[in-house]
Amino acid sequence: MDRAAADALLADVELVPAVEGSVAAARELERRLLANEIPVMLATPDACCGSGGCAPKLQVLLREEDVPRLGQLLKDEWLEALAREGLGDGLMALGTPSSGEALACPACGFAGPLVEGACGDCGLQLE
């Protein structure tokens, strides 16, 4: 999917911010999502921390119904990266955290308890 096709699909559609990051990271995620036929747009966040020292950021916006597809894409890429590093069976190779211990989410970095097998922050399915 190219930028023009995504823009046409997203015209007059309510979008939700899915990821916020550096300009380079947001553009790279946009490229990967469009390559996987997930229409997205980039936008400047509405709010800033106010300190004036922040690097420029962009938000990746998409339709709410496409959020699970984004989560699945990020999960698949993460598992592929684990396999490339020789960690074999992905999440199983990492072991199970002991009680009270949490693994950081590969998508958002949140280190907290899973909610029905998903990240408690971004909802990425981890189990």
C-alpha cells in the first residue's frame, strides 16, 4: 500500500494514536505498516512535556480496528528477532517470570503484570 492509498482509506475516518516516537522510528513503522497493507498516518502530538528540550516526535495514527493487526505485526517481528538471535521458541526461550517479576513488553517497554496474557499497557498479546 502506498501513502496515497492509505490517505484515501483514512479520509474522514476516526483515527487513534497507536505509537509515539522519534521521527525516524515513526517513519520506519509507517513504512512497515504500509508494506503490510495497514493504512496509517503520521501526526505531530498535541501535547509536549513543556520543557522545550524534547526531540521532535510523531504519532502513528490508525483505525481502531487495525490496532490488533499492529500488535500482531510487532509480536511477529519480535519473535523473528528472537529466532535470529538463536533464542529458538521465542517467548518460551525467555522462561517464565517468577511471581512478582514482570518481563518488559517488546512493543512499549511496560514492565507490569499481564492482563489475560497481554501487556497491561498497550495490549500486545504475549502469551
